[in-house]
Amino acid sequence: GAPTIARPGANIAPFRGIEEAAKISRDRQLAARARREAEEEARAAENSQEDDGGDDVIVQPNAVGVRPGGGAAGPKPAPVLPQGQQPPAQQRKRLRWHALVDSGMGRLGFKPDAPGKGDAIAADTSVIKPRKPRYSETIALIKELHDAEVGDNAPLEFFGMCTHMADATSTSTYTHSQMERFLTLLDNVRAAGISVPTVSTDNSAALLTTTLNHFDPSRILSQPGADTRGFVRTGGAIYGQRPTFPQLRAISTLTASVRHVSVIKAGDSVGYDRAYTAPMDVRIATLTIGFADGYPRELGNGVGRVSIRGSTFPVAGNVC
């Protein structure tokens, strides 16, 4: 299972679910924001000075309740929620998202080594321009989305960070370099004040390769007050589709129905290109599946086999 570490004060049970972990992290940040705002309001009230000018009253034009030409104003307009204040979160649907990091797979995700806008080399090499820290653009984008959720009540839910291992084998060191790139970005995201509710890195191969020691839970899951949970993302291993690991057994089955059975004479051919010629009188069963359904044509001409009522039979001719 996914490794976890116990922390005093953690108020959710391991494996209760990613939704609960993210919700608690988000609620904690919202509560912290509310406390900061209350403290700022209290300080502002203390610093405000009462008007000691007697009974003088200064009325600004267009103030609520006063018309420019005097006289009573019309009905008081309905209150408008200040910008940033939205209906309660439970009344709005939220888009859940993970920050996928391309630590070396080369496909999708934030680039941990992406240069910032200020990292371009000056045309005049004699001019040295200050460079932004590495990962600056990635962190800025993650923080923008995070702050929109926590600060502006945007309909988002940040659920965590993840990456995908490209070469998780017992003889490769690439997995360790991937993990180091991912962890460096993870550390910088946390340093930017972003709580990361969950982290997932391992695919099937990384999980099952017991000689790999890239996963350090004390570093990956350690963020004060965040209750970070670790997960693994097994794919093909769930169905036993990893022949490298003998402890797995394939459990998926592709099924079809027999649509028609015919008897052909010795010397007769079957299918496209007449690839199969009957060596004797045989029965040919036509099934309700073919290459248009995803059955590989490479399994034709006796390569693939079909099980019918406990007996196996070769595929005759080309797959149609």
C-alpha cells in the first residue's frame, strides 16, 4: 500500500480518501485567512481616530441617502457582495485538479526545469541580467490557481501534486533523478505557502520493483499542518498486464459470441487473401469481433487462440 507517516494532531485516518484530505487542508487555509482578516480589522479599528470637531457633519455628493441637489434619496440599493465574496462553497460546483509534473516522462505536465521569463540570455553578453529562481513560472501558476481558490473562493479544488515514472526498473537510475526533480519542485511549492493535500508518484512498475528506494515518505509527506497523504497509481498491474512481474496473473478476458458455424471442405479457403486453406474438412466458427473492434490483426493465422466451452482453437486466416 501507499506509505504513510503518523503525525501528532492529524485529524483524518489514513486512506479515508483524497477528498477528505484536500477538504481539511483547504478548510485550514480558509480558517487561517479568516483569522488574518479579523486581526487586520481589529488593528484598523484601533488605529482609527474619532472625529472631535463637534457637531459638524461633512456630506459627500452622491453619498448613499443624499441627492446632489438636496432632499431625500430614493430607496437604498440592495447590498452588493464585495469583489471576491461569492456564495457559499457548498452551493457551487468545484473543478478538482492535480498539478501533474513532467519530471522526465516527456509527455504532459508542468516542466520543473522550465525557465522563467527573466531567464532569457541577453543579446549583449556583456550585460548580465538577474535570473529568476528555477521553477518560477510553474510555481507562479500553481500559486495563482491556489490563491484564486483560497483567497477569492474560485470554484476550484487543489487536490495535490503527482508525477509519472518513465523507467522504473531495477537497473535504471533514472527513477531517482525523476524523483529528485519532482521533490525539488514540491519543496519550492510548499515554500511558496501552498499546502499540498496529496502526493502520488509511483505507477505499477515503480510500485512492484522492490529494489527501488526512491520513495522517502519522511520527505514527500512532510509538511507541517498539511496532513499530506501519499498514493500510488496502479494501472495495468490491476489487470495483471505486467509480464515482468511473475507474481501477477492476468484477470481480464475479452469475450465475443459465435455468430455462425459452417463446414468447409479440404482445400477450401477462408477470409481475406485466402490466408487459410483447410487441410481437411473442418468447422469454422465466425465470431462477433474483428479488427474494427480492436482485436489485433497480428493474432490471425493461428497466432491467436480462442476458448470455446473449455477448449481452445486457433484463429483461422486473417482477422476480418
